[in-house]
Amino acid sequence: MSDFHRRGLRVYVNTVGADTSTTHGVFYSRRREGPFYRWHYEAENDRWCSLRVHLVAKPRSFRMAQGRVPPALRTQLLEHYED
């Protein structure tokens, strides 16, 4: 079982729209029934940044990221959702 599954964490990508056109991509995360977060890469700071997303603003065409999560983002996600 992966660290994501043990923590109840799901990571998604948007399959249509502006989120799909960036070099690093945009990812969304959610833990259990908690809030959604949108993750994007800031090249000038060389780091992933997150913003809390309200349910009405989240994309409708999500799919699971399934192993496409960059290693640096994976590390940051695990730190963000530490218990």
C-alpha cells in the first residue's frame, strides 16, 4: 500500500482546459472528504505551490493521476498532509 493510500490521499489531473497546457502540469489533491487543493509549479521559486479550491471552482473532468505525480510534488504532498 502506498503512502498516499495509507493517508487517504487522492491526486487528480484535469483532463480538459488550461490546466493541461502547462509544462509541469497542474494537480489537485484531496484527503478523505476534506477540501481540494490545486498544485502548480513555480519555476522562479523552483517549488510546487498550493491553493485551496472551493467545490464550485474545481474542474468537472478529473481523473486519478496514477503515478504521474512528479517526485518533488509527491514529497510536498506527503509533507502537506502529515498527521
